[in-house]
Amino acid sequence: MAYSDKVVDHFNNPRNVGSLPKEDASVGTGLVGAPECGDVMKLQVRVNPATGVIDEAKFKTFGCGSAIASSSLATEWLKGKTVDEALAIKNTDIVAELSLPPVKVHCSVLAEDAIKAAIADFKRKQEAGQ
Amino acid sequence: MLKLPIYMDNHATTPVDPRVLDAMLPYFREHFGNAASRNHKFGWEAEEAVEQARKQIAELIGATAKEIVFTSGATESDNLAIRGAAYMYRDKGDHIITAVTEHKAVIDTCKRLEKEGFRVTYLPVQKDGLIDLGRLREAITDKTTLVTIMTANNEIGVVQPVAEIGAITRERGVLFHTDAVQAAGKIPFDVNAMKVDMASLSAHKMYGPKGVGALYVRRRNPRVLLTPIIEGGGHERGMRSGTLNVPGIVGFGKAAELCRTELAADMAHALALRDRLNAKLHEGLDELYINGSMEHRLPGNLNISFAYVEGESLLMGINDVAVSSGSACTSASLEPSYVLKALGAGDEMAHSSIRFGIGRFNTEEEVDYVAAKTVSVVRKLREMSPLYEMVKSGVDLSKMVWASH
């Protein structure tokens, strides 16, 4: 299978690989997937409490090249977005941007799930803190 | 000078040996005759060349020339052996025994026969990939007509105790077929010493051309009869009709001869490179898991799981090296390798596996490059792996509850 240039670029030069302190109240962490299914994504956002804007996003992914590219792209898109704007990111946007073939659509679904899980985690912390 | 990309996927196919190609070329040019043409020189020449190849292939496996039936490849050979014997001996019994790690050409043929009313026992394998001979003995009933167990596995390179299986089947009066595609020409293989009744062979796995294979069919003690699955002009003693692929067969014969005369050197070469690769990977990385028995294994095979790294991403990282993975992402079915799953190590180990297949034309320099590249890519991917991070921070992955999808 040939990969699109964008997938190859994200795979070779992944953006925002790393971890944020997951106990931090301003950090939301999403961990989705399962090792036996062949992909696990950890996606984290740090939300500026004053503006509600995501000023940092990090990922670590165990998965195929398309899964790595999907999560790398997601972290790029998340930065500078508000929490509500982030929730509007759809897996189909990722499919289109990376030209993912049908067998790799699940990678984009996982990335969308990871975004939603990270934001849900952040919101939970906010509510618990209030 | 190192030439990229490096081919290290010799279980998938092998390059044609230049000496094989040289032997074939005249049979595309001047000697283009049909081996079944009985009344002119073109036919006679072709027939003579085919008979020469038959002898060369027979010699490789300790058979006689008349016991070699040419086919289009090992998939057809497996189909012919299993279906041919099942139909021929249906009056004697309707039970076949095979193993879960067999090639799809065997498994799917058995499944087809099940739909037609035959009964099939799929023997499990042990953690090392070997079948349990005790279970084989127990599985044989008076309705069993055929046992089909491969000699060497195409993914993990594990070599089954073929001689022991042959002793059991011979004693119980059951036919024994073995898919010897990965083994013949790579390790000693003798149909009489191993009491094999049928063996599938393929030219392109032994430095010959694609599109030609053979089925060894024993003629004496016992004489094996098969119902043909391809009907027509009655070629190949009626077992396989169809005009013979003369240039392909000539190449197959030459390839078999080279494998026979160079077996010891080929084995030593592959083993030395395989062990070098294995040692270098272990020097550079921790948490490597070898899939299948290291002791009962083809010399050129190394199947390793790189824990916490997904196989397809590893292939993508070492894209100037041609190897393959048991990861679901590299298979059409989106399922991880059923062979690795059968070893019981868990799906995540299958997803993380790479098969290195070393052959006659690989060099030490190539092995060193592949090892260094693999080590650096695995390190990079582990830095990106949430699983690796969790394990290093003391999380027990087996106790995690995953949101599966």
C-alpha cells in the first residue's frame, strides 16, 4: 500500500510528540484504543484557564503510520482552538487532509475519539474543581 | 557498495538465481516446443528437458523422477494433494488431520472439504509452534485417511518433527502430505527417511521462477492415487492435465540441483547471517520476543516481536528494507497473523512482529544495515509509544482495562 505524502511527512516528522502532566488541572488526557487491536492513542491538551483556548497539545501513539499521522495532525489542529471548536473536529476532516484509504479510516475515528476523551477529561477536572 | 532497498523477505519469494535464468532462456527461444508433442524434434527436446528437471527435483528430495507431478505452484499442489486424496479414499474414510498454523492453501482446502461433508481436525500448536505428537496419535481414527502437516512454517520458520509424524502415519496406515515449500532446498528433506507420501514444492521459494511447482506423489509402499482436480489431456499420469510450463520447469530443475549441491553452504550462510542479525538486535534493544522455537527453525528465519511498537509503523520506518509483519495493518483481512495468535502470546505480540527472511544472496553488510536501522527505528517509535511510556512508569499493561474498538 502506498502512503500519501502527508502521512509520510507526519510519520517521519511527527508534531508534538510527548506528554503533559496528567494530574495538572488544566490538562485533559484521552487514552483510546487497545494493544490487542493494534492501536493505542494518548492525546493530551492544556487549556488556558483565562481564555479557554488550547495552547498545548501532545500525543503518543502505538499504531500504524496512519494512526501516528492522524494523531500528529490532530495535535496540530487542536492548538489555538477553543474547547468547543476542538469538539467540532470530525474524523472525516482527518481522512480528507491525509487522503486515508478506506482501510485506514478507523485511525481517524480513533483520533476523533482521543480528542473527545481528552476534552471530556479536562471538563471533568474543571467541574470537580468548582 | 550497499544497494538499497535490501531484500530480506525470502519466505515470500526468492530472486531467480542467474544460473537458473541462463538454463531457462533457450526454452523461451529456440526450444519452445510442447512437451506433449510426440512426433517432432521440438516436442522431443521439450520433453527431454522436462524429464531432466523431474530427475533434478526428485534427487533433491530423495524421490524417483516418476513421482514428481508438475503444477502451477504450491497452492495447486496443496489443493491436489488434499482434495485428490480425500476424494480418492472417501470410501475408506472421511477424516483429515491438519494443524492451525498451516498455510491458507491447506487450511482453506480443508475448510472446503468440511463443507462437502468431510471431517477435519485442526491440531493446536504448543508455545514454540510445534505440534504435540501425542495429540496427533490420539486424533487418528479408523476413518482418518490423510494427515497434512507442513515441514517448515512460512511465518515463524518452525520445522515440525516430520520424520516422527511420518513414522506415526505409516504405522497407522494413514497417508502423510507435507507442504515442504519453505523447507525443500533449505534444510535436508528426504521423502523416504521421513516416510512422506506427498510433498508440495514451489520453484520460486528456491531461487527458481514463479508459476511452477510440483507435488511429490509416492508410487511404492504405499502407492498413492489421487483424483485429479484439473481435467483435460491426461498429462502428468492423469493427475494434472495442462500443457507443461517447459521453461519454468527447466528453471525449477536447475534451481533444485543448485539447492542440492549447495545445501550445506546455503545453510551455513543463512544461519551465520541470521544469528548475526539476532545478536545485533538484542545488543541494541530490550524486550524482544522471538516467535516460535529457535532450535527447530529454518536457518534463514527470524520472527521477532518488538514490544510496544506496531509492526506496520516499523515497516514504514525501515522502508528501504523489504521484510514483512504479522500486524493486522499489513494484512488484507485486518486480522493479525493467525500463526502468531496460535502460539498464544496475545494479539499485541502479533501486531508487533517482523519476519526477517534471509537468503542465498544476502550479505553481512546488509544484515548490519538492517540491524542498525531496525534498532534506531524501534527506539524512535518506542519514544512515541504510550505503551512503552506506561510500562517504564510502572504500569502493568495486562491489568489495564482498554476501551476496545
